[in-house]
Amino acid sequence: MISEAFFQVSGMTCGACSSSVNEALAKLPGVVESSVSLITEEAKVIYNDEHVDVEQLSNSIKDCGFDCSLTRTRSQTKGNGSVSTKVSIEGMTCGACSSSITEALEKLPNVSNVSVSLITGESLVVHNPEVTKEKIIETIEDCGFDARVISSTSNSVKGFSTRAHIKGMTCGACTASVSEALENFPGIKKASVSMVTEDALIEHNEDVTFDTIKDIIEGCGFECSQIGASEEIGDAVFISDSLNEVSLQIYGVNDEVDLEEFSYNLEAFLKSSPAIMGFNVMLRGSTLASDDRYATNHPIRANLNTAAENDPTDPTYNELIDECHITLDDTLMGIRDLVESLNAIRPGVEFFISNSIDQSHTAQLNVLKRVKEVKYWRRSFFLSLACGLPVIILNRLQDHGRLKNMMLFRGFYLVTLLELVLASDVQFRIGSTFNKKFLSFLKNGGKQANMDVLVCISTTVSYVFSLLLIFSSVWQGQTEGPPHLLLDTSVMVFSFITFGKWLENKAKGATSTALSKLLSLTPSTCLIVADTDEYSKILNSKANEESSLGSVMSDIPTKTICIDLVQENDIALVSPGGKVPADGVVVYGESEIDESIITGEQLPVYKTKNDNVIGGSINGPHVLHIRVTRTGNKSQLKQIISLVRDSQINKAPVQRYADYIAARFVPGIILLAFCTFLFWLLSCYVFIPEDSLPKIFMADVNGKFYVCLRLAISVVVVACPCALGLAAPTAIMVGTGVGASHGVLIKGGDVLEKASDIDAILFDKTGTITTGEMSIDQVNLESSSLSSNDIWNLVGSLETHSEHPIGRAITKHAKSELNLNFEDDVFDTMIQDLKILPGFGISASVLLPHNSEHFYQVCVGNHKLLEKQFPKIYESKLETFSKNVFQSTNTVTHVIVDNVYIGHIELSDSLKPNAREVVEYLQHVRKLKVGIVTGDHRHVALHIAKELGIPDSNVFSEVSPAQKDQIVSELKTKMGGSEPAKIAFVGDGINDAPALSQADVGMTISSGTDIAIESADVVLIGGKNDKCSDLPAVVYALDISCKTFGRIKANFIWAAVYNMLMLPFAMGCFLGFNVMLPPVAAAIAMALSSTSVVVSSLLLKNWKAPKITSIASMSPADLESQIADISTFKKFSFEETNNHSDSYRSRFASWLSKLFHKRDVTSPSYDALSG
């Protein structure tokens, strides 16, 4: 077991002392990590207690000449859950690349899932903690690709998420091989590789370091570097929102700086600040590290040993980078305050942020637009063309004029030399990229083949055959003319392949337009008020003097800072046309804000004082002053960017079939080419008489062998695994981007596939179908010893702790009754034993200000709470309730104080605009069965259903949060025939999270809770002009999913048809008709095939939102789309009243049936017993 031991060490006087103790501990077998602090005189050791014990650790310290005593120990229990690791892979060029990575990773034991994206160049690997990220990287590198870890997260007690940037990936086989290598490594849970962003996200346990992941990726043949710091997950998740990883470079540490004094002061500050949860500082090769668990267990902050080892005589001493990594709790200290405090430690020594948001976004934009790749392939194309055209011209003219007789020596001609020099330059300079992949292919014993291997084989065969012809000419002393070489084939294949790569990368860059736009929204600088306190005084003192306030505001001192230094509670000034720097609240001014790129809301949104604004939105015609509320990773824009990026990594399940085919495609083509060559060779020389052969064999000057070889080369060149590999990723990239631009965030290709085949959709009521802005219609209080003010004080102080719309409405009304301000004033009570009862209500002990001796036992909730906890009151009031309360179409809340019924409150809610139109569209246009799930009383639920046009039998009422997921699970079984039905659920609250997870597709509204958003597959961010944008987004999500999945199927069909049509031509099946596909024409066809797939996916950008209009009339047949015959849902059980017949539902029985599957809209529903 991994344990921690803490020792108090006495006698250390300088950095050399702490370093000697640290080195001694590190040398012991079983020691995972050690950290010694000179300031606190404490040593922390993480060790494996099966190999070393506390006594040995203590003796090691004492052997260094210091006294020590054990202060405490603790065990680190490692979780046995899964790990998700994301890796960035470089070098993938086609589907064969990604599939080979996927296949290799899936072969690793304890790997449960692998997802490799050819477009984003990232891989996501889910595995057990036993699979390390070193093994994953090694497996990917064995596939011939470069890779680096982006992130790694664990579902267990402790783990890490690491992001890595990978250079060199060119196709899907590259990403697949990297993914496979990563997933095969023990300790790595998940790896997701994106070829478009060239990033990988790796989730791994704490034993897996980035160096290990880097080794695995580099073993695949790709370059790898880490992006930011690894993020700790698991038991540290609860602090993830407030922790911020800050990387700083230190400038000014020179010979004039007393290094020991500066180190002492720096460590003293870092240790003493409560906001700094962990740190690691490297100065001239020596390392300072905190003893906090956030630092010592963190891979990025592991002790850094350098060659210099604090030796000024070492040549690399002055070249070392002085840097600092800090884990900061920005709720206690802002990042700007941190930098200013660090700069004050020593005059002349300054700290600068190295993981700048602006630099990071610029780099990501370049990757997404594939700037480097486009430039490289464009340059390669023009170079190969510049060399190729002369080779072709010389090849055509070598039998004419003086060229035929210009011989350097017997058998070796000048034209041959010129062709050879030009072709060699192309073969070994431009072709080096392909040659490296071929060498990796040979190194791995013929595994992980991709398109690059095919290109290299075809061009190398042409080049080598040409060399043999030249050697033969010289050997025989040929004088009748120069030999006819295949060098023109080699160079032109390179020319057309590089041209295709150029077009393909330009098209790939266009697929990520939506994400690129989001990344470009963050401004690089921000104008803030220099003195926030003085600003607040002016704002408060002149709040009622609008005319004079404007002139004063214009004279307030300001300063411009880097966007990285913006922190919460800053007052930022947004000029007309400027970008809002961070999420915040308007404190002065009014203007219109353009949020179209973020929310999809096309019309400008009017903003005035106290309105929320989103960072990245664009200001209108007037100046706004905003108080910053969220920055960095906590901002809405950053979360949207992360969601969109991750969605473009996760591949659709149908892509697994393509990867399976692509992994076997290249070896199959090589075998097919060999068989083609062998078949025609034997036909020409053994089986078929010369006069019966196709004319092409007799017409070629180089003879029959030459034609056989060209046929084999054509087979190798024309086959294209790229089209298969790009079919799904490019469509997913464009589809998720289109969704993001319309306020729909779809979390990956798997969600797209499931959402395209939904049978029924369930809506939560409050806050989803309705506005959630409840108002009190009626208050019925019975006579009691408490005054009205006392009752509202008790009820209001209780409900102020509730996030439910009912709680907010009651709180607002209670404050109104007590003449309190809703935003600022609080109830003058004391609360103990507060209990939130999901699906029932809320209870607590409340102390009123005028009665300090008695705590009132207060319960506020629905009739289920009354029935369960106060059965006597319920029975006594049952007759009264039956006459009025149970018949009400309002939501009813009961109040009980000290076991005495005080009365009930009736609240009403209104439908969101467009709610009925959306439901009708889903029922009659998309042919879906629509239902409502709510905890409200039956009459309330039926009233809402009637307004929406939903059949009564499709209403699930009085449902507790624990039962919502049961309903979804039961519906899957009952509605389905031979296979479970596909159910979507739309909700917005914590109580919806289980149902969102249980549903095939969970959709949540962005105004919902973080837990609901995390559980959902689709996030609907909508516009903020009104409440009508949430529900139409449900229709948009389904329509985009159907269109995108349809495009994926069309791309797969095109890829399959292309190969089935072109291969027979290349193999010579039509030579009898004197039709042959030469290698150059095959190269053109192959280049255009992959480009056409990308262009096909780009057509999704033309998607238009469907028009949602009211359907005036409904036929009886339309109303038969019933889900269940349920009046209430009680006692956690279902009873079946009607047997349901199985319907034919063989979805996805095979890959082909999956491609052509259409929903059987006539599938029978099922009926369940009314409660």
C-alpha cells in the first residue's frame, strides 16, 4: 500500500542540507516521492510500505547528520475505478492510422474503451488504473506515431487528467495507433486523440507521469509535449472549481541575486499564503516544492532534476529556465495579486505568466486551422511539381533530338542523370514523411500500416525499378537510347498526393470554424478601474444622479492589463464594439450585446444595470462597466470551448466499424497488389499466349514485366483508407460546430448517433416546459398562535436555502410580506438541522428573534411529505383536501409548525413561449412520443399536459427524483420490441441528474445546475432575450443529429463505392477493353477521394434551423402516440395491464443495417397500471 510519512528534521541550515536529505530518501527502494522543506523543517515521504518502512526512512535522514522524529503517517488508498486518458497524436493521415491505433490499444488488457479522432488528432482511452499511461504511449509509438498526454482523469479516489500536444499525425490510422498504444498501458483509463487540434486527453492514475506518456507517444513515431499542468481528479474534485494552475517564468535571477536568500524568501511567501495550495519552483537546477498533497502527488510538480545540479561551473547553468508552478485557490487570492506579491519579493526579479490564455488560444487556432500543415503540404506540392514537371518533359523527349544521343559514358545518358537527380530530391526530401512511416511499419513487424505506407511502397518500387533499369543499361552498355524509367510515375504520385494533402488540410481547417470562432472571442487585454473601492464609493454616492454620474465615470483612473491577470470583483470597462473580457454583472451603463456566437441568439440582447453578461460577447453602441464574477476555466465561454473540443474527440460508435475495416485495409491492399502483380506476371509468361494478351502488354517499350509492375503500383496508389477514416470525424466536427453556433452543445459523435434514432422524449415540468418563475396565487392560513409575520419569517428563512423555483417564489413573497428587500435583506432567524428532502420538501429547527428560548420545528412541502411524516394530520385534512386542494391546477405547498397544520400556499407557473409548438413539432413532424415527468400533483400535471396537447396517458405525476430514472429504464424495456427503445430526457435540476444519465440522450438547459449539465449528453445554452430559446434547441439538437449522422452514412457509402469501383480498374480487370488506370491517374483519384469526403462534411454548414409553427388541427391517429397509461406513479412499482407485442426493431444488427436503418414509427407503445 502507498503511504505517507511526515518527519520533523532538526539541524538543516541551507538548501544543501535539505537537498542531501531529499536525495538520500529518494535513493531508498519503495520511495515514490519525497519533499523536504527548509522553512518548516519538515520532510514528507510517499512510499510503498511493502518495500520500505518508517524506521528505514528515519535512519536514512539520521545518516545525513540530522535529528528527526516521526510526526504523523497516513495511507493513500488508490481507487479501483476506471481512468480516462486523453492523448494528442501526430502523424495520422487516414482511417487506417486511427484504426491501427485503436486496435492496438484495445488489445491491451484492462482497456474498456478507445476513441481516436482523425480530425482533432486526439484519442480518449478508458482503462483500469493498472494500465499505465507509459504503456499507452509506448503502444501508440509502436504504431509509428508521435503522441503526448493532454490530460488523465480517474473515476476512482485519486487520479490525474493530462493534456498533450502531438506533432506528426496525418491520418486516422495515426490517431488510432496512438490511442491503442496509450490504452494498452497500465494505469491509463482513457485516451482521446484529435488530429485536428493535434491534442490528446489522457486520464490516468497518479503513478503515471507525463514522461511515461511522452515515451509511449514518441514510440509511435510522433513528437509530444505537455499542455499546461496535469489536473488532479477524484477526491479533489470538490475544489476543482476554485483551484487554478498558474505557470510562471522568473526573469532577473542573475549573479547579483543572492540565490539562497531569494529562495528562502520565496518559499516563505509560498508557504505562508493560505491561497497557495501547492507549488514547485526551479531555480538554477535546484527545486523547491510544497509539502501539500496537491503538490507532492502532482506529476507536473514532481521534483525536477537537471544536469546543472546547482553547479555554476556547468555549461548549462545559465541556460536553465527559472520557473514556478503554483496551484492557487483564486477565491482567496486573485492571480494579479499573486503576481504583484511575487514581484515584490526581490526588486529586479519579475514573474510572468507562461501559460497565457491569449498564447494558448492563438496556438490552438493555428492547430485548428491547420496553418502548419497547410503551409507544409503547399510547399511540398510546389517543390514536387517543380521537380516533377521537368522529369515528365525529359521522359517524353528523351527519344527525340540530341537528348537521345547525349551519353556521359557507355549506357549512362545525360537525360537519365537529370531525371535521377530531380526524382531523388523528391523521393528523399519530400518523401521523407512517408519514408519514416514505412520504416516504423517495418520496425513493428508489418503492423500499424496506413496510407503513408502505401504511398511509400508505390513510389519506392517505382524508384528502385528505375535504378535497376539504369544499372541494366550501364551493365549492357546500351547505346540505342536512354532507358524508359518509372521516375515520372514516382514524382507525379508525390505531386498529386501532396496536392491532395494540401486541399484536405485546408478543408479540415474549415471543419473547425465554430470552435475557432469561440477561441477568438477572448480579448488579449482588458481595461479595468485602478481603484475599485473608490469606484464603489462614487457609484453608491451618485446612484440617483445619472447626469452627474456620467461625467464622473469618464474621469475615473483606469489601467490596461493582460487578460490573464483579470480576477473576480474587478471593474472592467467595455468600449463600444469591444469584447466582454469575462463573465460579470453590469454595474453602470446600458447597451446591446451580441451573444450570437456563444448562445446562438441572433438578435442583440439589451443589457442594463444588474444584468449578467458573458465573457467573449461583443458590446454594442455604448460603454458598459461590469463587475467580473467568473474568470479562466470557470467562465461560461471556457466551459463551452471545453465542451465543444471534447465533443469533437468522442467518435460515433459507427466509426468503430470503419476503424476495424481501415486497420485491415492497408495490409489487404498490399496483398491484393502482390496478387495482381503475380497474376498478370504468370498470365504473360506462363498461361496466356502472347498473341492473346491485351494490347497494352505488347505496346509498352519496357515490356510485359513493366506493365505488370505498373498495375501493382496502381492498386497500391488508388486504394484510399483516408476516405473511410475521415467519413465520421469530419462530419462530427462540422455537426457539433453547427450545433454550438445555434446554442446546442452536443457531447460527441456517440451522442449524435443516439440522438438521430430517438423513439420517445420525456420532459421535466418545472423550469423545463414551464418558465420556473412561479408566483403565489393564493395563501390559505389557518388560525394559530403564530402571527402572520412569524409564519412568513419561519417559512421564508427555510425556503431561502432551497434552489427550487417553489422555494425562490415563497422566499420572495415572504420578504415582501415582511417589507424586506429580496436581493439584500436576510431573515432575522437562526436555523439548525436543515434538511433538504428531494421530492418532498424542506425541514429545519428555526429560532425567531423575539423568542430566543424555543426552536420551532418547521416543515414545508407537498402532500406526499404530509402523508409520509404527518399521517394523522393528513387523515384529518383528507376530506377538505379532496374538495379543493386535490382539485386545484396550481402547485400546492403545505406548512407544518411543531406538528400543527398552519395552512397551504398555492403557486402557479406558466408555459414557456413556443412550448406547445415544440411539443407538436416533435409529435407530428418527428413522429416522437412525448411525455411529462413531474413531482407535482396529478391535476397540475394534467393541466399542463392539456395546454401542450400531450395525452393524459403520457403524464407521469407525483414522481420523486429517485423514481425518474426508473421510469426511463422501464420505458426502454416496455416500449421496445426485440431491442430496448431509445429514450431522450430533458431536464434542468439536480433531481433530474439520475434520469439524464439513465436516458439514451440526456438534454439539460444551461441555466440548470452543474450536476445536471455534467450528467447530460446535450447542453442547451439558448438565448437570453426571453425564455423561448431553450425548447426549440431540443428540436435543433435532434435535427442536427439526424442530418449529421445521415452525412456520416453518405460519406461511408461514398468511401466504399469509390474503392469498389476504382480497384477493379487498377487491377487491370478492363485491360481487355484496352482500359488501364496508370499510377499517376490513380494518385489523382486517391487525392480527390479523401478531399471529397471532407467537402461533403462541410456541406453540413448549410444546415438551417427547422421552422417550428403551431399545428392547428390534430387527427385522431396523431393522438395515439401514447407512452403509458399512468395517472400517478406511486410505491416505486409498475404493473402491466396490456401485453405488448414485439415489433421488428433490429437496429444496428450489423454495420450495413446501421447505415440504412430508419425508425419504425409504427412500433407499439405500452400501457402501465395507473396508481
